[in-house]
Amino acid sequence: MTIAISTLFFIVCVGLAIWFKKDSSFRPREVIAVSAFWILFVATPFGSGVVKTMQDAIGSGAQTGVATVTSVSSK
């Protein structure tokens, strides 16, 4: 199971939105700066390697969870 880069991007966006919503002192300019940083980070070879590692980890975790639920529910 591979999670698409757009799914990871969506998860990060939701996390940032929650963080910015709870922090009353943020400015819209900060949202643009943080978003630009992550987009540029993913565009680097190091960043794409980190994204690939995250995709593998999340995908493996999801497969393990599905296998566990299937195993428990079949008993």
C-alpha cells in the first residue's frame, strides 16, 4: 500500500491548519512562508527521500493494522 504524495500533502496541510487555528498570534504571511518552505523542501533530493520514507512507513503501518483487524475479526 503506497500513500500518494498528495495524501501526505493533505495531511500536512490539515496539521498546519489546526496549528494555525489554535495559535491566535499567527499572520497569513507565516502560512505562505511555511507552505513555501515545505514545497521547496520536498523538491530537494533530500526532501523527496524523506517523503519516500514516510510513504513506506505509513503504508507499512496501514497494512499491519488491516492485517491485525482481519486476524482478530476472523477468530
